[in-house]
Amino acid sequence: MGEFNITGGHKLHGELKILGAKNSILPILAGTILNKGESIISNVPRLSDTFIALEILEHLDCTYTFEKDILIINSSNVSNNVIPIDLVQKMRSSIIFLGSLISLFGYCKICYPGGCKLGKRPIDLHLDNLKKLGVTILEVDDILICTANKIIGADLNLTFPSVGATENLILASVFCLGETNIINPAKEPEIIDLVHFLNSMGCNIQGVGTNCITIKGVSSLYNCEHKVVSDRIVAGTYLVAAAITDGSILLDNVNISYLQSTLDVLNQLGYYIRSYEKDNKVFITTQNKKLSLPLLETKPYPGFPTDMQSQFMALLCVSNGVSTIKETLFESRNMNVSELNKLGANIIIGENQTSIITGVNNLVGNTVYAKDLRGGASLIIAGLVASGVTTVKNSEHIERGYEDITRDLTILNGNITYSN
Ligand code: UD1
């Protein structure tokens, strides 16, 4: 359990390359078992979650090499071993292996998942719809025993466009009899990326990014190559970090259209954004006085992402006036509020996951605790403008989603160190 020490008061400037997305690489890694062969994947972020997924693959008798950002997975000897409980508990997205394993073997034994402690995180949409594909699910002491003679294509209607459920149902359906239609699927860029990866190994999946994804079952798959889409949440985090310091930074290797809702909010707050769509670059600088936001509400993509609300909360702590953020997806997103208040912020949690943030002139360094991934990032962002030193403990939460936030912010002129 390490900690970050940030000395506030340094404006961010400079240029930084953004790496591949955490929320893409994890389902893609689950998908690598399907071709029983080689997948060459580039732009892979070295996150603690990536290494947990690789450990799971090793338990399934896959092998890999990982040099620089290139990961080569060989799944020719994949077996249907039980994934150890501690690995599944460490990372919620390990539940995505259920879809791949049931697809390939018609059998999967896995426990309920862990991950960020964002409150109740049910998987009913995954399980109910897997049943519609012909999967029998037995639940014994938090262990799910899933069996299917054959996955039978079906029309699945998601009552909520869950990212994880959409991914699991796609993975479960790649070899299905006939076709599966997922109606009201999630449209997140990372799902589009997963589908590009799966189609590059021979799957037949159409309609991703629309209101219906169609998966036509195929009989075999082949080796493939894929480049992971850039991480829009990491890019957004650094844009907000630059904004809070009144700095100016240029980010490279970003997909502008996937960042749009974040850029729109920064614009509303009076920051100047210049997007270079063809070059995959985005520039931010401060232009007008920082304004407040009457209401920022998290929504499924293309709406404003729940994974960006904590970082904006830090920024709004030092903006002019009163702002409101309404979290509509996860019930425990506000675990960073008490910590931001320890730095001198004025945040009150109202009803229905609504936070009311009254801007203050200064934040003051203190010792604070990261309790989840993005909330942890918000504390580092606040530390960049707090006077004196801010110590952010429990670094392991932040390392789940940022390859090396100390390296990145140092490149951008931030004053941050890491110690064990
Ligand atoms: C994924 C992302 C996470 C992001 C979230 C929303 C990964 C590894 N994680 O998480 O970073 O914050 O999308 O964009 O990609 N729900 C149910 N039943 C289910 C499934 C979900 O009620 O079976 C509810 C959840 O409780 C939550 C909402 O749906 O309120 C969104 O969850 P979901 O889209 O599934 O998020 P994750 O896939 O867990």
C-alpha cells in the first residue's frame, strides 16, 4: 500500500501520450481464449487490473509475453480450470470470463465478483439473459455453476444498457446456434473496441454502437491482431488536472469523439479546448474565469461518464459559485467527499446521490485516503492546487486504472512523488 505526496501550486504544461483503455483491455483479455490461438494486442496499459486478468489467463493454461505495450496471448492449450476466488474478488470485471468460458466449454464455475466498492453491483442482467441463451445457472454459497449444452441464439432486451452485461452476452454468443440480438445494449467505446477485436478473430458481430447488436454464431476462429482504443477516462482525468492548475497541456493518442461529453463540460466551465481530430490530439488551456455547473448528471455513453464525476468534483471545489453533481449509476461514488472536505472543500451530499459543491478560494494540503479508483484520482487532482503537501494513501486503488500517474503528472510539471 503506497502513497502519493503532491506539493500543490505547480501549473501543468507539456505534452503526454495517452495509453490504451482499462475498460477495453479487460474484456479483450477475456475474449482471447475464444480463438484457441494467438492474439497480438498493442497499446496495452500496464495496470494492476491488467496483471490480474493475465493471472486468470495463466490459471486457464494460457501463456503470454508482454514487452513494452505489446501483449501476445497464446490460448491454444486453454483449459476450463476454476478461477481462484481471490482473483475474481480482486477485480469485478473478471465476471466477463463467464461469457467466454461458457461459450467455449459450455461450463463455467466462478464466484461473485469484487472490484471498486461502489455499492451494490448486481449481475442480474448478466445472469437473467444468459439463462435466455440456454445457460443453466446454479448458485451455491456465492459460487455460480453455469452449464449449457449449446448456446442458443435469442433476442435479449436489456432493461438497462449495462456495460458488463453487454460484454458478457456478446462473448457468450460468439459460437451460438443462429443469432443473438442484444436490444438496448451499452454503447461505450470500449464495447465497440471489444467487438472490433472479436471480429478480427473471425466473429460475426454487427450493430455495435447502435440500439441492437447482432451476433451470428460462427464455428471457428483464428489468430488476430488488435490495437486497444485510447483511455478516454485517463485523458479526461489529465485534462481536469490541467484545468484545476490553470495550466495548458496537449494530449496525444486520444479519440476526440469518445471524449466529447467531457470536453463539453470543460467548455461550459470556461476552459478553451482545441481538438485536432485527425492527429488524435487535444489541447486545453484556461480562458475565462472558472464557472459553476447548475447540474452535472452521469449517464450511460454518450452521456457524461460516471467514471469522470469524481475528478470534476475536485475541479468544482475551487470553481466560482455553487455546483451540483447527480450520480445516477453507482450508489457509493461519493466516498471521496469526506476526503475532499478534509482539504477544505465545501461539499454536502444531498438526496438521491446528489452532491452540492460550493466553490472555495483555496484548498489546504492534508493526509487523505483513496477509497476507490476515480475518487482516488480526484484527491490527487485536488492536491495539485492545495497549498502545502497532500498525502494520498491507499495508492492501490489508483493503480488499478492509471499505469503510472506519478510519471505522467511529473512529465506535465506536477510535483508528485510516490513512496511505499
Ligand atoms: C463498467 C466499467 C466501469 C464504469 C461502468 C459504467 C469496466 C471494467 N467497468 O462497469 O468503469 O463505471 O461500466 O460506465 O468496464 N447493473 C444492474 N444489474 C446488472 C449489471 C449492472 O443493476 O446485472 C447496474 C449497476 O448496479 C449500475 C449500472 O447498472 O448501477 C451500470 O453498471 P454497468 O454498466 O454494468 O457497469 P460495469 O460493467 O460494472
